[in-house]
Amino acid sequence: MKDPELTENLVARFLNGECSESELNELLAWAMQSNQHQKDLLDIKDIWDASLPDKQNTQNQLLYFYKSRYEKSTRAYLLFLRSVASIAALLLIGLLIRLTIYSNDPVNPANLQVFTVPLGSRSNVLLSDGTEVNLNSGSKLSYSNNFSKENRIVSLTGEAFFHVKSDSEHPFTVQTNDFDIRVNGTQFNVCSYREDIFSTATLSEGKINLKLNHSDRTQDVKPGEKFILDRKSKNFTLNTADVRQETAWKDGEFIFKNISFPDLIKRLERWYDVKLVVDDPRLIKYNYSGRFKNQETIWQVLDALKLTSPIDYKKTTFREFQLSYKVKLIN
């Protein structure tokens, strides 16, 4: 895409939802050409959020805005489109395509394959043994270069949903900071972020066995159960789980049922790569139930919270919002 006008036209076609698969691949290839382009992927949400008009805050309305402007464009507007809309297009690529980002992490030995997912994104990895791994925002999956159908060991930091290829002779092992999970072939969700109070594992189908790190303690988990480990006390519980709620994130949907407000804030910060500052202790005690889809922007999510909860917000910096308790007026 060396011709600026051709690039602008392709970007406009993408924004209008008119790109063919080959054109979409062309845009994606541009995004992966350099570290700077990959850095742009981390900044696109800012451009997207900042571009939303106050009263037109849905994707379709914004796409219509760009389409109308493009159809009436002048050369000056094409220059504007090159600098702004192309970054917005990259955002849509990030939202609509599960982009797997491979990195050579200098901290890790050279014989490791490492897949990292930046905040605000999701990714999908297909391993050589046929196992499929969905990675959530801010997660890292690593495994040895000699990973194979006979040697199935991976390490996870963050959250992932595993659909493990069945092989009774060669178990599949997921290593986390708190426990190891050993399975033959099954589907399960693991959430083990370093900064979280709890680490969890939820079984969708099949059977898994967990072994706590630095301990001989093990625990079998059955379908529909959720293993919850208190990372400080090392005590754990086994509860009945809402599997749909626990795994909806991999399908681009977030379902909350009576979730604590601090936990909600932490998840939104990861999913949208923002900072949410809470300045009222009354919100800390608040529990929330709701449902969002991944294509909704942080603005739309905060507006929904504002309508359904005693919450108000204001933007303080480029990627930071301050949340406050909204006192309900009694007529």
C-alpha cells in the first residue's frame, strides 16, 4: 500500500464494511510490518473513543459518519483520513479479528515460544497437537519449542479457555503461578493473573486434576464446578459454577452476576486498557449484575453503568476515568 490515495480508499472501504477478504488481509499485513505499527494497535482504542460524538455513540453511527464524510471528501479530508481513520481501522481489525501476537521475550529462554495479548485485546492460538487456546486480555502463553503430541506442557499467566485435543496416553498440562492442571482431553477455563487475589479454574466438560504448587495437595474438578484458590492463605473452595458466565468472554461477551465492584473495575480496566479511579468507599461495597458485548466501547459501558447503578463518571486524562457515587434524588 505505497500509494496514499489507494490506502485511503481501502481504509474507507473497510470502515464502510465493504472490504473483501484479500483487502482485509492487506490491511492486517500493514499492521504487522513494524513494531511501530504494533504499537499503534495499543493506541487505537484512544482514537476510537475520542472519535465518538456525544450523541452518536454506537459503532454503526460512527461508521456512517466516516462514510458520509468520505463520499463528500476533498483532498484535505483525505489527508485527515490518512492520519486518523487509518488508526480507527486498525482498531476495528483488533476488535473483529482475533490477532495472535507472537513476541520474542528477552526475559525468556530462546527455546520458548511466547504468545502475549495486550490489554484491550483477545487472541486465539492453535497448538501443534490440535489443542485450541483462547487468550484473554493481558495474558501470556508459553511453551517449549519441542512441544508436540508427546510433550504437551504449557505455562499460562492471565486467563485462557482451553479446548484440549483428547489423548489418553499423553496428558496435557497447564502450569500457572499457583497450580498445575493435568488433563487428557477436555474444555476448561483458567484465570490466574499475578495481581488478582484469587486464581480459578472452571470445568466445562470432561475432567481435570489440579495440583497446588509447593504442595502435595490435589483436587479433581467435575463439569460445572469452579475451583477457587485464595492466593494468600492457599485455601481453596469448590463451587457450582455458571459455566456460560465464566466463559462468555471468549465469545466477545461479558456476563456479570452479583460481582463485587472492585472486581468489575479490574476486569473493565483489562478489557478496555483504561484506568478507572473510584473516589467513594460506598462504591467498593456495591455489587453489580449486567451484560456487555465486546464491540461496545468503554464510553458505552460506563453509560450503561450510569443508567443502571448509582454511578457517575468523568474523563480525567486520555485513558483515565473517575467514578463517583451518584446520590438518587427522591421526589
